[in-house]
Amino acid sequence: MQHVLAVFVGIVTPPLLVSQALGLDLQDASYVVGMSLFVSGVATFIQTRRIGPVGSGLLSVQGTSFSFLAPIIAAGTVTLAAGGSTHAALATVFGVCFAGAFVEIGLSRALAHARRVVTPLVSGTVVTLIGLTLLQVGAETLCGGPAARADGTFASPRNLALGGLVLVVIVTLNRTRSRFLRMGSIAFGLAVGCLASVVLGLVDLGRLSELPAVSLPVPFKYGFGFSWSALLSVAFIYVITMIETVGDLTATSSVSGEPIEGPVYLKRIQGGVLGDGVNSLLAAAFNTFPNTTFSQNNGVIQLTGVASRHVGIFVSAFLVLLGLFPVVGGLLEVMPPAVLGGATLILFGTVAATGIRIIATQPLDRRAVTILAVSLATGLGVTYVPEARENLPPVLASIFGSGIATGGLVALVMNLLL
């Protein structure tokens, strides 16, 4: 149960944010959230149990990755802007994520070479860009999101107070001496925000009656779309999450008393990265977003002293069961966006801080500072001024379609050339 509580918010938050950004109705949003939990359970089973070469064979809990949020929202928004429906937007997103998963699957077989090219300076720069570009999404959600813009309540004192309350609770619990409260701070913060929303009469539980009792997984329920420009951004994030997975699995091996070098370690790492790719393939097929190994469960292993893979089997069963009941996703969807915004604002800030921490592990000489400066400048420049690519040839406009892809490519090329 501690493992489930540690990952629950992390699993459901990305689909909630995508649902709000794309304007999904309650049925679709709760279904996508449910499938995120369901696939995370299946993925955890594969990663923990190790099926053939797939999986690390460690207590590695899987969940939907925050890293893909920006390119996913961008791909869906472009489809909507072109006149497509929300289902067409989801089809494009899932199609691109499905195709991109083969990048990580392929890289798992050439892990040593990939790590030499995508250095900590490159991966840290990209992770920082992910956090900085997502901060806009977190701030807009805290202010009320698209629905609040439509009804004129965007950035109202009520929304700011709700989001601020959640943020303060999370920060306060993070500074306590209790490891349990620190690890569950986000879940407790959201619970306080939801309680305040109920007291203020902002939660309409009557809408939950519209949802079916059980939702069964339907492969490619929304169809299969594709976009070359979106694929580039998503493929690049798969490369970065591969590097993050190596770090997470190394930490899991360490806290589990397993080797962190040698043939057994390498076999676990290769199997874990391959598991990430295969699980992301399954996630796209079953209408949710790419999966990756979660790091917060390493804290649970340290806290309990238990690294048994049998625990992972129970965790996977819990997640699968939670995913089959739409009311779980529905309860989260009727929650005011400002409550979620209070949590995501600090989460995305943490992503940016994680990127900075990765960069700080390297010597910041003149070369490194130049690469970092130009990469951040171009990546954030494209994010803040998207019109900069309007007059480029279509191929180049697609390549530089997002700030993450732009900054990441600049960092990669400069790292190779300088």
C-alpha cells in the first residue's frame, strides 16, 4: 500500500493535465486516467517479474511519465487547431507515442553507445527545459485552466487560494521529520484541496453517475493517428527517459542490495530499459501515455527495508484493479483544476530543479556553459515565440516544432562538435 500511495498521484496527474488541456469530457478523461493505472499495473508486473529479456527483475514500479507532457499536449493541440475532434487528437498522440517507443526499444540493445552520446550535460539540459516549459501548464491549471478562461473566473481569488493552499500544505509536509508525511505530501496536499473544494461547494459528485461501473481495456479505442513533427519531440524524450531509467534502476539495485556494476547489473539495466520501451508500446495501444520507472519507490524500499519482488506483484494487482473502475478517474476529474495546479506547479519546478542537479554533476567550464546557454536560449525562445519558425521550410518547422526538441537537438549537436 505504501508503494501504491507513493506513485498514485504521479500516475494520474499526467493524464489529468492532458485531459484538461485537450478539453476531454468526463467519460473520456476518466477512461484515460483509468487506463493509466491499469497499464502501470501491467507494466510493473512485466518489469518486476521479468519476462524473457524484458524487465529488470527488481521491485521497479512503473507509471506515466511527466517528461512527455509538453510534446503530447502540443501534438493534441495542433490536431484540435486544424479542426480535428478530441478523439482525433488522442489518436494522434497515441499513434506518435506508439511509434516513438521503438526508439527506446532499439536503444536498449545499444545502451553503452547511447550513454556516451547523450551525456549528463545533454540530458540535464533537456530535463531542465521540460520543467521550464511545463511551468506554464502548471500555472494556467492553478488559475483555473481552459474552463475558467471560458467562464471568466480565470485567476480568481478563489482559484488562487485553492492552489496556494495545496502548495503550502505540500511544502509544509516536505519539511517535517516524518518520512511518511514527506513521501505522501503531494497526496495529502491534494486531499486537503479536495476537502476545501467540497466545503466550498465546488465539487459536483452527481456527474459521477454518468460513468459506467467498470471499464474494460479496448486497444486503440480512439483510432491510430500520426504526425512526423510530433514524433521528433516524443522520440527525443524517449532517449532522455532512457537515461533517467538507467539512473533509477541503478538506485533500485543499490537500495535492494544488488550489484551496481558487472554483467548482472548490465543485464538488469538492459532489461529494464527494454521493459520501459515495451511498456510504453502497451500504454499507447491501450489509450494512455508512455511509462517509465518511478524513482519515489526507492524511498519506500529504503524506509521499509523490503525489496522483495513479490511486493511488486501485489502493487501491480492493486493498480490494475483501480484502473478498471472509472469512478477513480471521475473523482479526480471533478476536482477543481486549481487544486491540481497547486501540486503540479511544484512538481514541474522540481523537474526543472532535477535537471539543474544533473547539470551540476558535470564541471561547468567555458564549453559546458556555452552549450547550456545556447540550448536554453533556443529552446525557450521557440517556446515563448513560436512565430519564429513560421517562415521556415516545412521540414525545418517540423524539426523545431517544440522548445524541448529544439533545445535538445542544439545541446546534442554542440556537445558533439565543440
